[in-house]
Amino acid sequence: MKKATGPMQPSNDPHRALVQEWCAQLDAWIDANGLGGFDPFDVKQHPWIRRAQYYPLARKATTALCDRFPNAARRALGIQPTHNAKAYALVAMGKMRLHELTQEARYLDQARAHLDWLLEHATPDQPGLCWGYPFDIEAKGLHTPAGTPIGVVCAIAGDAFYRFHALTGEPAYADHAVSVARFLLEGLPRLDSGDGSYCFAYTPSDRRRVHNANLLVVEHLLRAHALTGDAAFRVAALPALEFTLARQRGDGAWAYGDWHEGDPYEKGLLSLIDHHHTGYVLRSLHAIGKLHDDDRIGRAVRKGFAYYKEHLFEQGTWAPVNGYGKFPVDIHACAEGILCPSVLSDDVLGARGIATFVVRWTWFYLRDRDTNAPWYRLYPGFTSKIIYPRWGVAWLYWALTECLSAERAR
């Protein structure tokens, strides 16, 4: 393992030293390489691959082929690198966490630079600050052109602005966080469920009912209410919170989404239980519970985490898995397997230990030994050795900083 650089001095605790070292190495990688690059979804906008997205078997086959030859496939199809707003928001949050841990001003300056990038690249002519992806998203019943505002991206960016205001007290960043909330309030449709609750749509045109996206919107609206005292944010958030709380299964799990008869979307995808979206739901509910006093939230988190711990890790190795099986093991799931237990460790007994095991597994199996950046996926027999700034580096970087913060609080 290469010697770490940066201000964090290695600890005598082996696990903490590993997290410190890898975090410092990723920090150096980001500073050296920036956040432009390829993404798991960029290749899917090519017409040949796009047509396959409508058919499950064809989608799996083309996905496996592009994962086996990720760089060659992009060269052959003419796919160009892009910059993704979500990556900038995630890295900004990691930089802020490192500033809190080290008190080094450079991390705060770097976080500000990433937030400035977001302000410069926001989607124009919308009711508030918002962002989308720099590529089209295609699936059954779904066409989302590049640049379409996406609730998940907006809420994560809004969280980054909120955290910067909390650190610095600068009112402009509170204004930016509230502007994001204005978009979520006015720009996203509310999909009625027939029982008095509703789900926030994924985008202005995407009518899928997706739990993690819905809760991220709820979380940020409640954050805006805490900042401003404006009851409109809270009033809009609570029926959407009810929507997802009511759809927790008896065993504690949530499916990715809520499919209704006649919906044009693929039922199988919305019915899946996967690792990283489950982590999203748990982390959002954990944050919501600190913004809205409701005992049901804590019970839902504890029940959901029990399912997550038992069913979404391979027992014995702690490799993150999904409801449909172990492979492929995805770096995004690994990052969430570190991030979710770290964030919940202040309330959930034993969560911190899970993060410890996932860090070690990921470091051993999905790390490029030369650059220390994370590879994409582990399959039986091969590893997809491509580095994705948004999907892999940014999520893992933030996860490791949160893991360090949880270790400090121990």
C-alpha cells in the first residue's frame, strides 16, 4: 500500500489508518484528475445500446459486454467524457467533512469551488436551482433527455449548499439551498396514491414512483423549512413521507419503487430490492427523523436496517449484494455499504462495524493498485476495470469521509 499524503496522520488503529490513507489517496486522485470522465449510463445513450434497454435479456447482455470491455466499447461507439453535477456535490460534501476533521482551510476552499461549479452549470429557466445528467436516460416507458432536472441530483446538491452554510454561516449558501427547495416544490409533479399521500416524481416528465428519490426530496424540503420557517415546505413534504413509510414491507424492506397496473414502466425494475437504493432510503429517513418528530421514523429505520444487514450483505465476507443475488458486486453498493452504516452509527447499534468490514473488502477487491481509485464491478471471473468519477470515486470519497467522522465520534 502506498504511503498516504495529506494532513491526516495515520492512527494506531489499523482500520482507522486504512480509511485515513485511502481517503487521502482519493483526495489526491480527485485533485490530480478532476471529475470529468465516463459514467455507467453514458454508453446507454448510443442508439445501438439504447434499443436494448427496452428488453431485459438484451439489456443484461449489452451491459455485461460494456462492463467487460468498458474503454474499448466507448472508443468504438464514440462516447465522450462528461462532467456530472452529482459528482461535484458529493465531493464538496467530502471536502467539507475533511475540513471539519482537520480544520484545514484548503478543504473548505475546494468545497466552495465545487459549489461554484454547480452554480455555473445549473439548468436555466426553472423555478429554482436544479441540475440533471449530461446524457440521455432511456428505459421502457421513459425518455429523459440530457439536462432534464432530476430530483435526486437536486436534493443532493441542495444538501451540499445547506452544509456549507452550516459550516460558514454565509447567507448566500442558505439562499442557494432554499432555491433548490423551490425547484423541488414547484418543478416536480406529485403523483397521487389515492390514500391521501403522494410521491414526488423523479423528474418533471418521469412519473415513476421511486422511494429513494421521493425521500431525498422530502429531506431537503424539511431542511428548507428548518432554514426559513416557511410552512409550505413542511406541508408539501409530509404526505410524501407518508407515501414511503406506508410502503415498507413487513420484513423491513422497500422495493426500488411502487408499480401500478397499467404503468408503462418495467415492473421488474421497480420491484427490485437493491443495496444502494435501500441505503439511500435508510439515510434519508435517518436525516428526516432529526428534522421531523415522529416515532414511526425511528422504528422504520431500525426495522429497515435489520433487513439491510441480514439480506444485503454476503454473510461472512460483508460484500454488498442485492435482492437478485451477489454478482455483479458494484462499487456504488460498496460505497453505500460504508456510507449508510457510518451515517446511522450514532443511532443503530453495531452499524459502525459493518462499515469497517466493507471498507476492507472494497479496498482488497475493487481498488486499482496503481492509482488507488476504485474499479467499477466485480463479476465471477473478471473485474470491470474502469474508474467512474461520479458513480465510483465521488460516492466512495464521501463515504470514507463519513466513516472517518463516525470513527472520531466513537
